Amino acid sequence: MADRIRVLIVDDIPETREHLAKLLGFEPDIEVAGTAASGAEAIEQATKVQPDVILMDINMPDMDGIAATERLSAEVPSAAVVMMSVQGEADYLRRSMLAGAREFLVKPFSSDELTASIRQVYVREKDKIGRAPSPSAPAPRAPAESATAGKVVALFSPKGGAGRTTIAVNLAVAAVGLGRRVVLVDGSFQFGDVALLLNLSPKDKSMFELVPEMDAGGDPDNVDTFTVPHQSGLSVILAPPSPEMADVITPSGVKLVLDALRNRYDLVIVDCASWFNDVTLGILDAADTILTLLTLEITTIKDVRLFLEVADKLGYESKIQLVLNRADATLGIRVADVEHSIGRRVDHTIAGDGRAVVYALNRGVPFVISNREAQVSQDVFRLAQAIAGSTGNGEDDSKAKGKSLFARR
């Protein structure tokens, strides 16, 4: 029998501890390793029993869940904390993540929600220790890359309006122009716009059909049947056509999809939603590189700074690259000001060109195709080259090296 997930339950209400223990007692793969009535007792018990997952109530009299989680992150780092609270405000979520929590459950929650969260954080933590290769045999790849798995690149911004989807689409098309086999995944499962920007129709091919099939043990080789081809040579996996269909998207299913795709493509580019949930966190966990977009707006800069704090706690810091979009010094904020505010350097900049971008959006044609010589296109080609690497194609490579408005020397 496989190892069971050892869970420590922490709540100052005895009836809650008993109820949770009974619920978990019905799960064959989960074992209640102990219970605690306070934050201090949780630290003591966790040190003794070394649980895999800790269910932590956020409001307790002597030491609250956030303070206890901070201590546990340092003293029992192998235990993943699932925070529980009757309040679901964003500030509670942010503070919990900063303390080191891996999941956040709002009371009351169902038994299915509880067990799914426990299993998800357990698998996620095991993956961080050493992500196993996909069990499926890799499909034939381009000769130059036949011995290596592809790279998963997630585009994320904690605030909408930063141009994340526009850059994701154009970056993917630019990478195809550099000779890479690229698939673009619309990871904004409720309100994805990739189809619109590429003038594609979802029809019956989207993550709505693909994820459940993979969750049910579908053949990874079938993933190609769910891709929609674009005239540029890009392959695309679209978001579900209706917001309610996103309910079928699970973190485990998305991971299986990404594992299958990285064995078939040089680059897997994922356009993520602009909020934290278990599916988005699963994508960020799986990504080799996280391109974090920001713009020269105070609210966006503030949100990115907070995201970087959370990302550090989640172990993402080494794979994050900051992309400053719509970089224009005339707005009164300099790159140096941004870097000082967020406490780290900007890795890539993309010039602002509202006319070229809006014209391309309205036509459903990426601007790297419709206006290749524009500065914004050259910046995206340079970003694509930095992510995908040179292919030795003199024409494309030289064009990708154009200087941007704030190019580093």
C-alpha cells in the first residue's frame, strides 16, 4: 500500500478538530497523525509527528495560525500548511501565503474540497522535492532537441490590464519565427482571450475536454488532437468557451497536460489568470520560467511587489523574470524607480506602441506579423530569443537583437 498522507489538525475548537478527524478517517490514503488546540501546541506536535500536511485554523487565542505557520516554515519545512478561515478576504490570503501556507480554505467547506486540497498540496510539495519525469514516452521532436524536454514558460501578472495575453500571443508567434516548436495554452480558464487575439474558434477543442480526459487516465499522445493550428505554425490549446466550464479544470489534470506537452514541444507558453487559486499555483509550480508582467502604474507596481514577496515564500524566486510592458519614460516613472520600489532589477522591457497593438488586436493578427519592424515587435522577438535561445537563423536572430527603448547595455 502506498504511503498515507499524514495530517496534523490544528483548531482551538474541540468539536471542529473531532469533526475534521472523522471526515479524514474515511479516506484510505490519509492518516490523522495528531491534533493541536493552539499555535504553540501545533509547533510542538509537528516537531514530534513530522506531518506531511497541517490543517491550520487562522484565528486562535494564544498564537494565531499565521504566526504559527511562520514558525513551522522554519522549524518543520517539510510540512505543507493548509490555512482555514471563516473570512476569505484577499488580505488574509496574502498574509497566509507570505507566512508560508500552501493553500487557503474558507469555512464552511465540503469534505471533497478538504481532501482535494490536502492531496494537491501533498503532491505539489513532493514535486518540488524532485519532480519525476512524465511516465509517457516522449513523442518525436525536432532533431536538435530530441534528447531534452521542452520548457514551460508561464506568463503571470497579479493585476489585469498589464498586457499579459497580448504579450503571450506575440511571444509564442515570435518563438515560432525563431524555429521553435511552440504550443500556447490559454490558462485563463474562465475568461480566456487567446482565441480572440488569434482569430480562432474553440469549437469542440479546448481545455474543457482535454483536462477531464487526462484526469481519467487518457493517453498523453492524444494531446495533439486537442490543439488548434494557427497560420503562423503555432499550436494552441484554448480555454473553455464558457466561464462555468472552468469548474472541470483541476490542478492534477493541468499538470498532466503540461507534462505531455513539454515532451512534444520546445516551448510550452501558458497565459495564466491574474489571480491566485490552486490551478494557477499548479501552473506556476510546473513552470521552468515565470514571466511576470508589470507596467508603469503605481497600482500594478504595488501588486507585483506583493506577488514577489509571496513568490519568495513559494520558492519561485529563482525562476521569475520581470517584464516591463509599455515602457515609456514620458509617463513620469523611470525603470530605476520601478526597480527601487520592487527591490529587484527588471529583466526585459517592451516598448509601448498603442497604435500598432490595438490595430493588431482588432484584426486578430499578432503585431509581430502585421508590424514586424515596429519597436514593440523587435522587443518581443528579443524576449523570445532570450527565452527560446538562438537557432542559428541569421535573419531572425539579427532582427531579434534590436534595441528597445530601455535596452540594457
